[in-house]
Amino acid sequence: MKSLSQLQDFFYENIYPDLELLENKRKEIFSYLKTLAFVLVVLSFIAFSILKDIVLNISDLFAFCLAIPVGIFVLVYKHKVSGFVLDYKDQIIEKLVSFVEPSLFYEKNSSITKYEYDSSFLFPAHVDRYSGDDKIEGKVDGVNIKFSELHTQKKKKTSKGQTYYEDIFRGLFFIADFNKHFLSKTVVFPDKTQRYLGFMSEFFQSFSGHGELVKLDNPEFEREFVVYTSDQIEARYILSHSLMENILKLKKIVKKDISLSFYGSKVYIALHFNMAIFEPHIYKKVANFDAIKSYFETINLIVQIVKVLNLDMKIWSKK
């Protein structure tokens, strides 16, 4: 695992020159967008002033004078910023991934497929919007892994019939070989009912619809997670004492809600983030070490999953 001092050396020798060029580009785009916003506001005000004595419905006129400039700005913003983000990923994120683990490959426009997402059984809700990017794939300590950012949503309606989209999952979705083919499916979720309902949580958990509730002999694990399975024996075989301890250790490292499932010959892990992880911001300076350190720690964190969960320990063999 690379150290922070190694990252600093890599930063100044391999990344900083590209970041300076990207910073100049960011400033140009940001300045252009500020100027565009000012011009659109002025033109909108002029148009409203001219037309307010002609158009009878002032509220419709105001909406029109607001919608047109906003629409123009959004289109220009997306075009300008998307190009900058792609350049950043090509020049910075790809180099950073190779630095953290040379055996990993980065594809900015690719993601975990919907089939793989569905195969985890972690999020059974129907998906109406599915998007993702920043897929990283390869081997760590001989274990095949892949992960990417994902954002899935379902369509809902308000009491007035208006459509909106609600998040199902947003974060990093990780898949790795588990060196055994399971006949059952076992899922592990953050136990939020335990946090709020205490001893009453087991009653509500039993109606989840995810399978049979599994009771385990690790009190700390029981407080943090709830487990469902289609095979009680195999679930206990998978969730050994050491694996439960390692999952708890991973949760402390991640400091985010995590969900896991074991199915087929894979372990699926969903790390819940409420933001895009590898996206630079057009309104923030990019030529600085802190942003690179944050990306480095995220990539390093995923690589650590293999080590923390001992996925390289081939204690089982695939059948």
C-alpha cells in the first residue's frame, strides 16, 4: 500500500504539471460562465421591461423571461463542464489508479452493469433510472475485483400526480470473487431498526421479504447489521466469526453505511455515498494536493477491502 509521502512525490513529479494546465482551463470556463450568467440576467431584465406593458399576464411573462436564460445557461454549463471533467479524468484519475495499484484498469465511461447490480439482490426495487461511471477493474492479491460509481432511482408520484425520482442507491458498488459457489443467497444490511427500536427491531426485521432472518452469536455485529438468507446453514458457514469481525473493521474504516451480499461465487458490497466521488468541481481550485489525497484514499479504501476481508485467503475452492 502506497504511503502519503509516496503520494506527495508522485503528485509533484507526475500530476502537478497537468493540474496547472487544467487549473488554467477551469478558470477560463468559470470566468466564461460568470460572464454568461451576467449577460443573460441583463438581457432577461431588458426583455421583461420592454414586454411588461404589452403582455397582459405578468406572471407568465416573468416565467418566460426566467426559463429561457436558465435553459441556455444549463445547456452551456453542461457542455463546458463535461469536457473539463473528461479531461481531468483522462489526465489525473487514470494516473492515480495506476499509482495506487498498477494491476487495476480505469474506464471513465464504463460502470458495473445492471445485470451485475441485480445479481447482488441488495436492491430489489424496480429501477427506472440507472447510471454509473468510473469503473476500476483488475486483480488485487490474485483476487478479481471491479467497482464503479452507481446511481439508481425509482419513479414516484406526489399526491397531486407529479412525477419525481427517489434514490435507491448512490455510491460505490464493489464486486469480488469469493472462491466458492454458493447455492443460496445471503444479504447483510445496516441495521437501522436496531438503532432506533432496540429489542423491538427483530419483530419488524422478520417482515422484510429478503428471506429468513439470521441470528448470529456476535453481539456487536448484531447491533450494526441485519442478515437474511435462503439457507441458514450456509449463511452461518459464510459469516464466520473472523469474517464478521472483518466486516465490522471495514465499517469503521469506511465510516459509511455498507451493504453486502454473497451469491454465486461473488461478494457484492455497496458503499453508500451521497455525491459523485471522482468529479472535480468547476468552482474549486484543482491544482491542490487535498483533492488528490481524497481520491487516493477512496481508491486505496476499495483496494483494502480485499485485505480487510481476507478475500485472498482461498480457504474454499470453487465447485
